[in-house]
Amino acid sequence: MTIKHTLAALLSLALLWMGKLQAGEVTYHRFASEILGRDYPYALYLPEGYHESEQAYPVVYLLHGSFGSERDWVESGGLRQTADRLIREGRIPPMVIVMPGSESWWIDGHNEAARTAFLAELMPYIEQAWRVVPQREWRAIAGLSAGGYGTLNFMLERPELFAAAAALSPASYHPLPPRRSSAWRHPAFLDAAGRFDEALWQRSNYTAYLTDYLEREEVVPLYLSAGHRDRYNAEHYARVVRQALLPYQPELVSMEVLNGGHTWRVWRASLPNALAWMGRFLQGPVPLETLAQSRVAEEKVAEAP
């Protein structure tokens, strides 16, 4: 074996060793949801060292698209490999990533109350069951397509909850979705007669929350992206969102256009920059002792006359 081949082999072994050393863990879980009347499933990414550390971590809630599942970001989006690499490179802090499963478009639709279940059950459950910091500065939300629709809705309705957000090819069409969109046949938007509920779409879309958001003090830094050949014209609708927010948060709304359509190729390419964007605004892991002291201090303030 030549010296060149020996060095190449040693480099490969070193990279393999580093990859294993910095490998996060993905597992699948569920809990009983009273609101949904069924189990609420979610996939969970834990950074390398989570089980050994005595720390609480920032958390990102990562939403799937229409007719998707909690497995999509792991099986099609390369989530674990991307998060591992970004943490290793120091582009994002070690974080917990929660990928919930929903049968709706992240709204209280005709088929289930997905919005209420997310806010009232999933988030409190995660922040009790896993070591994440249950405060805005350690929490972000992101999603693709219908998950981008949900992301914009959540961040604009509840900006006090999220330090940053990312919407990839968001299906936040206004005033109505394109006829080819799966929204027209999704149970979330179909009334008892099987007709698309236009009024539900309009009162659930981000435009219903925009005015109140622009009057609040909290600003949620937002990353937007879309493919330049998106068959639903998501690039146009993302630009509309950006234009609406730009006067209010000029340095805190970013837009990226990638080569491609409404596909996983675009979302995989967009994911690193989306996570890196949110990582800029998230606080890093904190010792559990520090978190406990902070909670005690907050309780004392709340109890004060």
C-alpha cells in the first residue's frame, strides 16, 4: 500500500470515528392525547451526549407536510445526519428536535383539533418528559409545505412561545390554495358534506394572525425558502409573507430560493440553512442546576404580593 493510500485510509477511519463520536439518536414515541382521542406520535432527535450530560437543551419542533407523518424528516429529509454535522461544525447548538405526527394541517380542522393538541398537549408533554428548557429563548419551530403553513400560523399567533422559525415551501396560499393543492381533498378542510371549507382556510391561514402580530412587541426571526420551479408557486407566496413582515422586522426575515420544485430535494438542501438560522437565535444548553435555580426564582416572583 502506498503512502497516499495509507493516508487516505487513515483519514477515512478518522472521519468514521468522528461521525460515530458525534452521532445523535433518533427514536419514536407516543403518548395518550385526550384532545385527539388517540395516541399522539412523535419522532425525537437527541444530540450526542444527551444521556450522559446534566444539561437541558434548546428544542426545535419540526413539522411534516400534508398527508405526512412523524417519520418524514428522518426517512426522507436526512434530519439526523444534517443535525449531527451542524452541531459538529458549531453552526447550531446541541439541541433536541421533535418531529410530531398530525392527521390535520396543524389546525383545528374538521377531522381533529391539531392546533390545540400541539399547543396544549404536545409542547407541555415534551417539556416535561425530556430535558429541554421550557422558555421562549430555547424554543423554535419549523416545517415544510403544510408544516410551513402550520409554522407561520403558530409563530404569528403565539410569538411569545418561539425565538425563531423556518418555513420551507410554506403552503400559506392566499386567499385560497391552488386547485392542485392537497388542501382541497384533505379531511382537515372538508366539511360534513365533503366540500372544501373556504371560510375555515381563511380564518386558519397566517393572514388571520398577521395584524395582531404586527402590533405585538415580540418579533420571531423567520427563514423562508422555496424551489424556483415549485408547482404550487410557493416561491411567490413565501415572498408575499416576506413583504408583509419586512417593514416590521427588516433584518429578521430571510428568503432563500433553491433550484428545484416542491420536493424533498429542495427541503433537504434547505434544512441546513433553516436550522443554522434558528440556531443563531436559540440559547445553548444549560446545566440542570441553573435551570432549577431559575425556576425557583420565577416561583418566588409569582408568589410575591
